[in-house]
Amino acid sequence: QVELVESGGGLVQAGGSLRLSCAASGRTNAMAWFSQAPGKEREFLAAISWIGGSTYYSDSMKGRCTISRDIARNTLYLQMNSLKPEDTAVYYCAARSINYGLANTRYSYWGQGTQVTVSS
């Protein structure tokens, strides 16, 4: 069992930046970030392999965000830049213990989410 706790969300103006964090308990093979805007389905943003550090991004976030991890702190990060009002959503981190490949968006463990609001 892996527990995930996100932090770092908040209100930011368009064009601004935020760094989200996700503290994990337990060992994982890969972790990822997803977002869910009001009335929309959860959307995959980026994933990272925990040991090797390989990364994979969705086309929508490529170039605007960076996923990273601190193995010693067992913490996942998402640095988001050039934020737009349409990025307003609840952001979730996710983890899994099985190696499906980073393009696979199946995850077993989820955090409670952190709200990001981008004002225009």
C-alpha cells in the first residue's frame, strides 16, 4: 500500500508558475501527475520512472511542465510554467508498483488532489 499526499496548489495569475509536490510512503515503480477540470475527465499530464528517472509527457503539457522526483525524500514534483486559466483543475499524483511502461496510464494509488486555480 502506498499513500500519497499532494501539496503546493493555490491561486496564481495567468503566466505564472507553481510547483506541486507529492510525498509518497512506500516503494513505487512509477509515478505520475493527472489533472481534472470541472466537468471534465481526469487527464494524464506526465509520468516518471522512479529508479531510472525516465519521463513521459502528454502533448498538452510538453514544454510547459517538468516532472521530477527526489528519491531521498520519496517526493514527486511537477513544475508548471506559463499557466493558463484553462489549467485550472484539481491535480492528482498517482503511483504504481508494476512496470507497465510510462505511456500506460494505469495507476493503483492516488492522492487526494490539490486545487490549482489560474486567474486571468
